[in-house]
Amino acid sequence: FQIGQKLRERTQELEEERIKSNRLLQDILPADVVEEFKQKGSVTPKIYKSVSIIYTDFENFTSIAARMEPGELVTELNEIFMNFDMIIDKYELEKLKTIGDSYVIISGIPKEKKDHADRAVGASFEMLEYLSNRNRRSSNQWRMRIGIHSGEIITGIVGKLKYTFDAWGQSISVAKYLERYGLPMKINVSDSVKCLLSRPEYKFEPHMEIKNGDSRIQSYLVAQN
């Protein structure tokens, strides 16, 4: 009887560990990627011909962070990013990673979506709206720049002990440049995003040209009518 009881307890412990491991994988990897990883033990790199990359960054982050206690800073960022997480979940986007105060999101993976640009811009407007509302009731004023570019990327998993789902390609760099040369609380999009947007309420203000290799990309500040 005691042996049987111990076996049942051990089986239950193993099942609980399996559930925890699955949850952890689902927290750091897209659901489709998790399934492939569980079945094969690896993930095949994939090329996406058309997705939208959102790159965000806070204005004057270093000076704001210097005025705050470490615990307060982490609490602030955690609250903001948790709300961003809910917004991107609503639009079925994929959070690629956070890099300090930067937040990188991709629309159109792991399941390809024809309206990935509309989803990316819609989510970006909601993130800015959230920040605006938060700033009205907070002594810490967070002003964020957003850059969005549509193009091709490659995705895959790197690492062995700590898995990381990542994306590569010139499109990632372009989105970062769009953010860097954008304006606070504005969305700076490339001409490829502008061409894909289907909603008539968007209006575009030419902003600047960005060098991309041997070519140049026209960027626009997008607003809603």
C-alpha cells in the first residue's frame, strides 16, 4: 500500500512539473512554436515575407530612471508592459522581447495575417492612449516613440540552456530607425506600412527619409481622423 501511494504521489509530482514546464514554454515562445518544439525537439527557422514590426522606446528614459529608486522604476515598467501585453494579446500580436525600456512586437506571426499592418497600428494607438491616460494621474511622465515597418523577417529559436525566440532581417533594423527618428507620442511608419493600411480614418504626414542600404525609405507620422 505504501509503495503504491508513493508511486501515485510521484506520478502527480511529475505531472505538475510537466504542466509548469509547458506553461513556462508558452510564456517565452509562441504557441505554434511550442507545439513544434514538443513534437520535434527543435524548431525549423521560418521566413515570413510580410509582417509588421513595432519598435518602441521611451523619451529621456535615462534621466527619468536616474531620479527613481530601482524598485520604483521596475514597478513602473512592469505595470506599463503588463498593460501593453494585454493590448497586443487583444490584437493577436507577438511580443518578441523587451530590451531595457524598448518593446519589440511583431504582427503577422506565427500565423500569417493579411491585415498585420492594421493590427500593428491599431495596437500602437491603444498603447499611446494608455500612456496618455496614465500620465494624467502619475507624477512620472512617460512619453514613447513608436516606429513600424512592414517587410520580410526570419524567425527561429537560439540557445540551449535558455531558449530565446528571435527574429532577424533588415526589416527589424528599419523599424528601429523609424522609432529612433520619430517623435514622442507619435507613430512613425514606413511607406510599406502606409501602402498596406486599409482603414480610411488614417491620415499621413510626411516626416523624413531614412537610408536603408542603397535605397531610401519615406516615413510618415500617422494619425486618426
